[in-house]
Amino acid sequence: MEPTLTRSRADARAPGLGAAWAAFAVGLLYAAISVYWGLGGSWLLATVGASLAGTASVAVRFAVWAAVVLKAIAAFLPLVTIGALGRLSRGWERWLRRLTWIEALILTGYGLVLTAAGLLVQSGVIAPAANADRRALRWHAFLWDPWFLVWGLLVTIALVQGRRRRGGV
């Protein structure tokens, strides 16, 4: 069964699209950074942890490119689910909505837990290991992990607002 899309002027202004577009931008920018690293760039690479900086193993390169693909799909998914590209058939809409909720839960949960832990480390409530990369810990607490949290919250907002447009689910 092929997904069918139809476009109307009302879809272009549907609730949830602003948050879906914001989630798309946040996710695509995150994917772009991974593309840069995958192509051999090193700017900010040391801020994610010493284990990745300077490593060119096949496994690490594969992981970076897998992350690029997953981030790009995750960035695009809310737009399709909310209807930025047109309406989907009912079966596809339900399936994609469930998948997008899973995305929202993973991004928000991951970002929330790691941001909270990172901030507890930065505040001194949790002591880092003696050999911890303190620079990477700071970057994770204040940029990388909150970025996932913001992205997940934007996807959640898009889904909640999109539900209102459809009259509830």
C-alpha cells in the first residue's frame, strides 16, 4: 500500500506545523554536525568525549554515519506526521504518529535524563570519575544533551497540537 498525499491550503496553517518545522531544523542541524564529523571534520569533536576525538576506526565511522541517517529521519518524521507535506491515508497516519511518539519519548527522555545528570555533575552534587573528560562533561551538560531535550519537546508539542487539529485521538 503506497502512502497517498493530498495537499490543501488549510494543511499549510495546521496546528503543530510550527513546532514540527522547528523540530526539523533542530534535528537537521544536529545531523549536519554529524555529517561534518563523518567527513573528517574535527571542530567540536573533542567536546563529545575523548573516545571519539582522533579515532578513525571503521566502527566509529559507521556509528557516525548511522547517527546521521537516524537524525535525518527523526528530523523529517514530525513534518510528515503532522501534514506539512500533505495528508496521509488513515493507515499511514496512525502508523507514523505512533512512530513519532516513540521518537518524542526517546529524544525527550534521553535529553532529560542526561541533561539532569550532567547538571548534577556540574553543580558538584555528583562527583565525576577521576579520569573523566571534564570538558566533554560540560559540553554535554550545557549543549549536546539539552539539544536532544529541546528537540524531543518540539516533537511532543507538534504531536499534541496536531492531535487538537484532528479533534483528538
